[in-house]
Amino acid sequence: MADDRVTGPPPERAEGALVDRLKERIYATITMIAVVVGLSLGEVGTTGALATVLTTALGLWLAAFVADQQAHRTVHRHFATGHDLRRMLYVSSPLLSCAAGPAVMITLAALDVLSLSAALTTAAGVGIASLFAWGCAGGLRMGGGVLLAVLAGLADAVIGVAVALVKAAAGH
């Protein structure tokens, strides 16, 4: 007799991981908008800009990973391993991948395809557009219709930009 059971976490745990991962993606996007806006306000070359973007992403990921491991140790009295460790890595991976878009744009600037200013502006614009898209997706999934979804997207984009500007002004 064949075993038809699905292996892996129960659906509510898998859904929780998706929620946590999306939260990290949105947080990382807002942080990366702040970084590229901050870079665009200063005097930095492509090498410095690329190093800043990459080290910011790595720092965000390491901080989240250390915090997750420490919380897991405190609650469960052992290091996360197996499924729990894979979940941590899955949830936190957007903190690394948030650097991909800005890194590509800065690399294009280093190759003289466009100016560094245009690359940073484009990277910020793409980040803002993604906040808008996630807001629209959330609005649609809640069943509010297209108009409310667009309003939710605009609200998310405006709030994301405001937070990013505050972070950039504070030097984060």
C-alpha cells in the first residue's frame, strides 16, 4: 500500500513561513531603497556603492540569522537544525537577494552603460514599484477590488518611501 501522506511542515506552518519571508522581503526592500537614496546623496564611486549595497544585504541577513538562532536557542534550548534551520534560511534569504537589483544597476554604471546617479535612481524606483506591487497584490487578495488594491499599493509605496527617507536621513 502506497503512502500518500505529504511530508514537510503542516500547511499553517508553511503559510507562516511565507508570511515571514514576505515581511523580510518588504523590510529588505525598504532598507535597500534607503541605502541607494543615501548613496545618491553622497560622493561615492561605483566600487563604494557596490560594496555598500552588498555589505548592507549581508549585514541584514547575518543580523536576522543570529537573532533567529538566538531566539530559537532561548525558547527551545538547542540550536535550530533540520527543518527549523531550513525555515530560517528560507525566510531570511530575501535579506540577501534584495541586493541583486541595485547591484546589477551599479554594475551597469561601472560598465559605463549609465551613470551611477541613474543607476541608483533606477534601483530606488524599482524598489518603490515593488512595494506598490506587493500592496496591490495584498489589496486584491483581500478582495477589495482593483481600486482599493491600487490605493493599498499607493499607500504601501508612500509609507515605504517615507520610511526609507527617514532611514537615509538617519544614516542607516
